[in-house]
Amino acid sequence: MTNDVLTQHDGKAARIRLNRPKAIHALNTAMCVAILDALDAWRTDPDVEAVLIDHAEGRGFCAGGDIRMLAESGAKDGVEAREFFHTEYRMNHRLFTYAKPIVAFMDGITMGGGVGLSQPAKYRVATENTRFAMPETGIGLFPDVGGGWYLSRLPGRIGQYLALTGHRLDGAECLALGLASQYLPSDRLDEVKARIAAEPQRIAVILDELSAPAPDARILAHRDAIDRLFASDVLEEIFAALEADPGEWAQAQLATLRTKSPQTMKVSLRLLHEGAMMPTFEDEMRQEYAVGAHVVQRHDFLEGVRAVIVDKDNAPRWDPPTPEGVTDHVIDQIFAPLPDGEAWTPA
């Protein structure tokens, strides 16, 4: 058992506490294994009526996954990276299908892997500290851990906007979009957790009693513009729409997109288009694993990690550097299913 995840019984509930504060609780393979093992043990434990997921100390709920390890593995044979994705996606799927109610506390940074931990939960609590994003296109990756499922089910074209730009949402915006089920002031969280542990059958009532009115969701002021400018599933058409709009907001989005990987922006658009039609979350995970297994060994991911995380020059040299240079053939290769012996399977 890794000390990066703390598991414990608390009254009639069980708790998963992320405990890797120096990395803002970013997930590694051992952490995903520990969470899976705990969920398996509690599944048939009559003393566990609910599961609470939060972080033990420090800022942020979960900043994502172990990106540096993924890049180092991708630069070699990719085996360690695929092992991580395979285990993480099994954890995501187990959370999604878990019979007992799960409460996730998105208090602070909730990005990438943190989205995969929180979104399967029946109760997803946002606070004034929540900073929710899927910023993967900035490092040549894509919104995985179920991003193709969750983002494609947001209102209008907001999911496509979030996937391409990596825009950060606050807690009020998460609530308005349905990414959070409740909004609570962070100073009430300890009371909430204690009450749920004592009476897990009253989770919904307890959360409602301690909820607070959320501020206005600022993203909704741009809803019409998002639906209009991000209407297409063709990246070149989104660029053209933004280029044709002289407004300050549209030009800011255009500037943002010009910093992202054209290849993985196209991957993201296709992922959401197909994710909206996926019959089951298991099918979504199988597809995302195949895409991840391919992307993690491609130039843009290795270059994005170099630019943003290793050298920190924030000047990635994407290849191809423009949307027009990314062919349909390349995207088809990335989405090619894996052979049966290599494909993802649920735990």
C-alpha cells in the first residue's frame, strides 16, 4: 500500500484521501492500484455504506497524472505509460460503476486525473477554491479519464470549448454546468464529512442543508459565443470562425488555441464527437486507452512535456504546426483499435 493514498474507515463510511501534496496529489500507478484495492475491499463490506474521496493536506484536490513519467516512458517503449493508463482507466470505470454512493470533494485544483476521480461520483462537491480544467492539449495530450464522455454531455458546445482551450472553471461554473452536484463553502467541509460518516443514508439531505448559494457562473455570459464559434467538429472551421470575429473575447480564444497542439486538438474534437454516441462508459475507456497508447509516443506529447514541465520555456514546437497539416489519416491512425491482446479491459 502506498502512503500517497490514505484509506480508512470513518463511522459508517470509508475514505480515500490523496496524500501527495508536493505534486498537488497527481496520480501515479501505485495510487490507482491502492484506490482500486480499497474499492474492491469495501464493495462487499457491510460496515461501509458510502465512500468519500478528498485530499489529506496541501492545496488542490488532484492536479492530474504523473506526466513526467508518461513522457519518459513514451520516449522509450511506452510500456510503463500504458500500464499507468490501463490501471487508471480501470479505477475510473470502477468508480463509474460502483454500487455504493461516492462523494468527491473538488476543493482546489481538479484537473486531468482529478476530473477522472470526481466525475464518476454521485455527489461532486465544488467550493470557492475549485479550479476545474482539462488542459491536456497544451502538452500534446487529450482530455482522457472519460473526458470524451463527460465533456460531450455538457450543454451546447461548452465541452468542445473546454477540451480545446483548457479553460479553467470555478466552483460556481462547475455547479451551473452539472460538473458539480453541490456548492459548499470550504469551511463547512469538515462538518459535512463528519455528518456523512455518521449518517451516510442522508448524504443528499446533509449536502443540501450545508450548501450555499453559488456566485454567478461567468462562463454562461459567453454561452452564445461558445455555441456559435465552436459549433464545428472541424478544427479549421473553428479557427476560421474565431478569425472572422473581431471581438475581444473571440480573439483571446484564438490566441489561446494557437498555443495548443493542432494534432491533439483534432484528437479531442473527434473524441467528443464519438464519445457523445458511446453506448457505455466501458466502450469510452477502451477507446481512450487506444488513443492514449498511441498519443503518448508521438512527438507532440514529448515536446509538450519538454516545453511546459521539463524546460519550462512554454514554447512547444508542434509537428505539424498548423491544423491544416494534421491529416485525417494521422487521426485515423491514432484512433485505430488495439489488437485484442493489447486492448483495455475493465477490472
